[in-house]
Amino acid sequence: MATTTSNNAAAVRLLHHGAAANSTNQAVLWLPGNNANEESRIVYASHNNLSMAQPVTLANEQVWSVRQTLRSSVSGTSITCIGHVRATGIACGHANGAISLWWKATNDWKEHLLHAEQLQCKRSVTVITVSQVADDGLLIVVGSSSGANLLKCKYRHDSDTWSVSDSFALLHTPVSSVELMTLDHDDDATDACQQVLILVGTASHRNNKIHVWQCNQETLVNDKDANDEAIGSTIQSPPTYAGALQGHEDWVSCLAFKTLESSLSSTSSSSSWMLASGSQDQRIRLWKFVTRAKVRDEYDGTKIKQQQQQQQQQPSLQDAAAANTNDDDFDANDNVEQENEGESRLEILGAKCVTSVFLEALLVGHEASVTSVVWHPNPHAIYKQSDLLVSSSMDRSILLWAPMSEHGIWAPLARVGSAGGILGGPVGSSLLGFCKVVVEPVQGQCLVGHAYGGALHVWSVNDSGSSDRESPLAVSATPEDRASMVSWIATPCITGHFAGVTDLCWEASSGQYLLTVSNDQTCRLWAPVGDEGGSDNADENVWLELGRPMVHGYDLSAITSVSTPRHPHRIVSGADEKEIRVFDAPLATLRLLKSASKAEAVVANDPLDRVERAYIPSLGLTNKATAADGAEVDIDDEDATLSTPSKVKSRIPLERDLGSESIWPEVQKLFGHNSELYCLTSTCEAQFGVRSDDTSTSADTLVASSTKARDADSAAIRLWNMTTSKCIQVLTEGHKATVATMSFSRNGQYLVSSGKDRRICLWRRDDNSSVQYSLAWAKDSAHKRIIWSAHFCPFDETIFASGSRDGCIKLWKISNDDSTLNVLPLCSFAPHHHVDGKPDAVTAISFAPHPLGNDIASMILAVGLESGLMELWKLSLDKEGTTATPQIRCVFPPSYCHSARVSKLAWRPCSCSDSSKHVLASCSMDHGCRIFSIELTK
């Protein structure tokens, strides 16, 4: 876990990054370790970041934690596909057509951008594959809706960059899959020959094929330069079209190849490879490539030239098929001769060898489109098979295929995944299937299924059955009998939001857990988990999603905690609807928090009559406390396999449990607004876990709410008394546009609000009433642009700060001299980061809960920017308290930061005496929430 310390002695550690993978078919890969001391990692694209998840063992249970991310410098877009580059590199395709290469040198990753004018890809890159052709050369094939392109890249040692040396347009019709096959053939009779085949699967309306190009290679290894250094390089001839493989009736969605064991024999005169292709027609086809030395008289030059000329007409035929999809009389296969069974479907003529392609098998078993196929790296250790194919589908299943006999009949040995699922929630609740499956690259002991909702489901082989699989009886058993001895056990998933995260808050009483809400219509609960429950040391814990209080029918926009000693574990949420909803934690969630995170969640003598769990109704709008008519109850069909394996219950909930069994019951609706909810805050949230000494305010918990304003009337702020669940006041005459931010002072005496009208309003509680507020001060045009955030200092109720899109942060002080309230500006400053020569827009600010070094005049302010970057500032007051000096304390490393606008910042409530150690949470429109450990020294 890397540590970054600025010159001002602020140590920042990334404890957790929670975000789902992008819902594309090539957003996840398993990156092997460079050496024996480095563990392999699951790498997945989330918005415009690469998240690297590493395994952590907690109480003999493996979980995955993301504590390292790579933030792409390609702005204003998202990563759509990723691929391996050797063992230490990652290639990324972006939604704007850009391509970047990540390369690891020592412990640092560096991004290399390939210039857009050389890419010939103007649309979103959907698929990418990379092959190494020399120490300093790469072949990259990219596919998009505009076609496929081949890029030849070369590393420049003088500038430490990668550049595109040449590019070729292969196809001009939509592409859904690409693959690079390197065919090495060597026997005693002929010289070694090597072919690089480029395979491109199309995504047309009909007549889809796998197009094949070849690049012959010759290597010069003896040439040296003037300094006696080898300059051997690989020369590739321009790609030559070799033909097409036909058979799929829909988009060719995935390709994967492997070398067959027969090719590894030194006595074999031919070499063999197997290509698996999956399609949206629900079928998988296996193609066998056989390469043999070309006999001199077998193909003379005239015949080679004639066949290549005929094959080069195939791409234009494909273009014609795409252009004539509305012509019922057009058939691109009219002139294609029907092959007999056993005949080669394609002959690829190389300089020294001939490669014949045969259809080996047709796999039928999935009930929806096949999204990915991958060959298992070590099937003999698990199933005593030489070949094992793993496939994923949108039917919510992952199948493991193997040949059942010597006649080439393939059948599924096992199935993981879920055949059922909740139909009442969004796609995050396993409504759809899997986009991709990846296999642990060394032993193949783990499978990762990338669900459409972004969650990464992980299965591992049950080690308890390994002795049975190695017994003499098992070795001689049939494949079906051996499959019955293997069970795949579901382990905790990698989860997160799959849309922009709009708001977050800590549990108000002591910060036991973090709550986030998102445009993906879910609320998620994050809590620390350790070997024996959560540790007091934040750095030793792994933060995981332990609950999903809300699976809603509208995009969620705001959340606040109203947890008090009298009524703990209570939250209030707002969405793109007109009512406010109140939720209480069920008993199942409290027990889980106590066992997994060592939280004192189960309160002794709890006066509340809590339910065991809640249920999702058919429309997914209100979580019911009972399984009433229409409520969806998930069927426990998770991890079902064809061999009916044993099931092990994890203490950490799986994705199925999160989407169904961890939701909170709704206990109250608050009506009154006539527009969609936008912002919420509470007096509990302002107290940072330390109760106020003012008993009159601590007895009543207040919530302030605002909506998306269409006029001055809908811009009013409503105050709610959560003890009585009633609206006690409507604050009018303050704003004329949407109120984007609100903050209570710690003692509840003041409420500051601002928003799109650039006006800051300060509301003060009347002296004769503890629940009535009046407008005490207002400042028109307090900033030049919309004011996104305002926050009261937790330990000084007379100071608050405001941050605006104009790139300015202002500090204000409330003065009550001569019984007249006035607000004075203390200082104004711009963030350290600039965009195009101007200060970056400020979108979130938050004061640390304790002063720096117990000096009441030293405050720490966290600043979140529109670019996703974050900073820490120290604000020092003078002795008179009339001016403040801002000083940059820490600039977060870009790899720690978000890649889109920071929505909210919040410090974890803490009543400890150590004011140097803090935990900060952030959320962003890049789908992520991050948790940091920050240690400050004065």
C-alpha cells in the first residue's frame, strides 16, 4: 500500500475504492504477477479508471480489496475495453476512440497515449487485442462499430514512449470481436515458419463471419549497430486477407485460441491449434487449425495467386451484405459452395506452410447470447482433462465444457452462476447475465464472472475434495464422475455502483459504516472487516459492501443519517421523486455488522421493534417489512452446478444476498415537496459523533431538504422534525433557484444554504423556539458561478466555507457584535490545480472534525474538484480571528483521485483525542467511492 507524503507532512493512504466494472464485454482481465513474490491481480475498468483488486484472507476466507487504481489522462470519456500487453502491460480502448498503453516500470505505472490521428478509429473502441512481435514492437488490433484496424507500435527508448509506426484498415463494417493467433510450426523436414493470424468477428445484421488475415514474419538477429549493439527486429509483411469462417447466425461476440497438446510433440509433422468462437446465436463453435509444411508441387505460384485474389473479394462481399440488409432477395452466400463434413473450411497459404481450418465441434447449451469464451490453463489438475473451455452468457450462467469421448463430443461438466434472480430491482440485482468470464491464469483455481450490473462474482475450487480427485478410482473414472467430485464455491464479490455516486454520509453516532447513493438506483453500506471483526486501526481493515439498504425505482440523489442513541441506525433518502423516505436497519443487518465489522450495532434494550429483513415489491419503490403479495423473494439457486456441489455459507454477503436480503424496511414517507429531491442534511450529521451540550437541540433531530427548483416557490427549504416525522417549517424568501448545498452548525443554531442562484443564506434559530428558523443574513452573488458546496466548521460554529464553480473557496465568520448578526469574509483562495490556465471548479468541501494539533485556530479543509482531483488545505486564523491564511497541505496523487466530478466529501465521525489521524470518504460521478486514511502533523 503506497504512502504519499507532501512537503507539509500529510500522509495519505487509499484504504478502499468501491466501484463496479463497466458493463462491456472486455472490461476485466486477470493480471499475473511478475515474480513469485507478487500476487496476481484482477484488473477491471471502472468509468475512466483501472481498478486493481488484490486478494486478502480474513478468517480463512478470501476477499478482494481495491487499494490501487490507475487514472487515465484521457479526459471526458470512459474505458470500454482492456487487454494484456505482455505480462506487465495493459492496453485500453476508450469511448472516444483513443487508445492508451499502461506499462509498469519497477513499482510505478506509466500511461502512454497513442495519437488519435494515427488510429483511424473515430468511434468507441469495443474490442482490443495485443501481441508482442519484438522486444520493442507490438501489434494491436482494435474493433469498433466503424470497423477493424491493425496498428504497428514501436517503443522509442530516447523519449520513453510508444508510437504508432504504421496502421492498416482491415474492415469497414461493425466489429464485435478480434483475436491475434501466433502459429509456430517447426519440423525436421523444413525450416521453421511463423504466421500471425488476425481474426475479426463481425456484428452485422446478418451473414456474420470470422474474417482472417495473416502476417508472415522474418526475424533479423545478427545485425549490429556502430556501438556493437544488436538491432535485430521483426519485419512484418502487410496483412494479407486469407478468407473467412462461416457458420454463426448472429454477432460473433468472442474469440479465444489455444495450442493443442499434440502440437507440442517433437515427432509430429503438423501443429494444431483450437479456436473457440461464441455468438449471440447462443452457440459456440470450435475450429481446429492444422499447420503443415507446404510441399513444393502442392501449390504453385499461379494457384496461390488465384486463390488469394479470390479471397480478397470477401471483405467487399461483407460490405455488400451490410449495405443490403433490407433487400430480401440478397444472399451473400449464394456463391459459397457448401462444404462437406470433414473438409477444411479454409486454407491459409503461408510462405513455407499451409494451415487448414476444420470445424471441430458445435457446443449447444446456453439459452441466451454467449458473451465470452476462455480456455482453462490447467484442466488436468482439476478434471483430468487436456482441454477445458469456460464460457459465459447473458442467461446468468457460466459453463465449463470438455470433450466427453474420443469422438470429439463436447458437453458441459459444470455450471456456476444463478439461473434465477430478483426481477423487482435494477440490473445490479442480477437481473441480467454475465458480460465476461476470466480464469486465474496459472492454476485456474478461481473463476471471475463479470455481471452486467458491474459486480465481479468469484468462485474457487473446493480444496476439500482434492484428495478424492487424486484417488486411483477417480483417475479411471468417467468425465461425468470426476466432475461430480469438483465443486466451485462462491466467495465474496467485488461490488460497487455502476453509475454516478451522487451523495454519501457516515453513520452519524460513531461512523460505524458509510452509506452511498447513486444514479444506479441503489444505496450501499460499506463497513470495515478484519480477521476478528473490524480493527480499531483503520489501515488494518478491509472495507467491503455489507448491505444494500435501498434498491429503488428512481435515481437516488441524497442521503443523510439521523442515527441517535435513542433511535440508532436510521437514514433518510431522497430521489428523483417528490417524497422523502425514512428507513430503519433490520436485525439481519445489525447482526452482520456485529459479526463482520465488530460494530456495536445491536443496541442493548433497543426500544425499536425491528423486523428480521425487508422485501422488494414488484415495482421496486418501497421496501416492505413483510413478504406481502407481489414482493419478490429470491430463489436460493446461487452457484448451482451440474454436479450439485456442496454449499458453504459466507459470513460476508454475496451479491445475491446484497440485492435481496440486506435491504432495509421503509418506515415513513414525508410528503410536501412538489418537485424532485436534490439535497438533504441533518443536525445529527453536523455533530460528527459528539453530542451537543444543548439539550434542547439534541432532543429533536432536524432534517433540511431541497428540490430541483422550477420557480421561487419550489426553491424553498423544508425543515422536518424526525421525532414527530412532520414538516415544522418552510423556509421561503431565501433562494430563487435550486438549493444545491446545506449545512447545519454543530449546535444546530445556524443553517447555511446556497446553490444555483449564487446566493448564500444564513438561517438562525429563533431564541424563543428551538425549531423555528429565520433568515438572518444573505449575500447575493457571493461567487461568480454556481455554489456547489458549503460546510460549517465542526469545532467552531461561527465559521463556514463555500466552494464554487468559479474556482474559488471562501471562508466566512459569523459575528454577533452589538446584538447584530453579520458575516465577514476571512479569506478567499483558489485550488492548487488549474485547467487551461484557470483554477479548477470546486464541487465539494468539508472541514476535518478536529483542529490541527488541538489548536483551535488551525483548521483542515478537504477540497474536491470538477476534474476529480482532491486537495487538503490548512486555514490558520490570526489572534483577532478576523483574517485567515490558507496554505496547501497536501495534493492527492492523481492515482488516488477520481476521474470525474467529486460529488461529496465527508470525514468519519471520531471522538478520539488523537487529532492527527482521520478517515476521509469521497464519492464521484465516476461511479466510485473512496476511503482514505490521513495522518496530519502540525
